[in-house]
Amino acid sequence: MISTRPYLIRAINEWACENDLTPHILVNALGEGVVVPTQFINDDQIVLNISPSAVQGIELGNEWILFSARFSGQSMNIEVPVSAVLAIYARENGQGIFFPEEDGTPEPDGDNDEINPVASSQATKKQEKPRLKVVK
């Protein structure tokens, strides 16, 4: 069964763009297959602006997020497995969704915190310190 994660990423991205907001993804930079500029990694994570004005040729697939972007004037092809995306949110208001870290096991049938982003983010807040930083 395909994870709900890629569908939720595409939905939040579309919502942000339609509302003239800037979609950002928080990525586990140490995830297998992640190709990002290492100089911008902080605490093993990287925040990437995926708005249409910041990237070229973006593909939001079920397994991979692929695009080209400029970092310090240098063009780079970015490759992010969907499983390495920890969150997608709008820069302007922080609204979005946090994802639980995937451990390679299939998603259980029935209730799933990914379906209820409010419950998921509230559970995350109770269990650990928030990981997102305000990016301006």
C-alpha cells in the first residue's frame, strides 16, 4: 500500500501555492538517497523552499521529490525521498503537517495520525521539542 505522505505533501503544496503562500519542506538530510547542499544542513535537517518561483522542474512523486534550484548562485539538482520529508508548511503562517518518522514498516489499517495533522502535531509537541525554525 502506498503511503499517504506523498499525497499530503502534494495537497499542502497546492493549497499554499493557491493562497500565494511559500511552501517549505523540512527534510531529514541524513536520510538514504537525500541529495541536498550540505552547507545548509543544520542539526541533520534542511529546510527547502519548493515554491514555483524558487525551483525548476519540480516533480512531487510517490517515492521522490525532484527539482533544480540555485544555492549561493550555483544550480543544483535536489533529490529527496518522500520518506525523508519530516514536514511541509507555509513559511508565512506555519500551517502545514508534520510527519512521523518512517521506520520501514507498513502503515497500520484504521486510525493513522497522518490523516489528522492537528492530532499529529499536538502529539509531537507533547513528546518532543519542536524542530521547525521560523524562516524569513
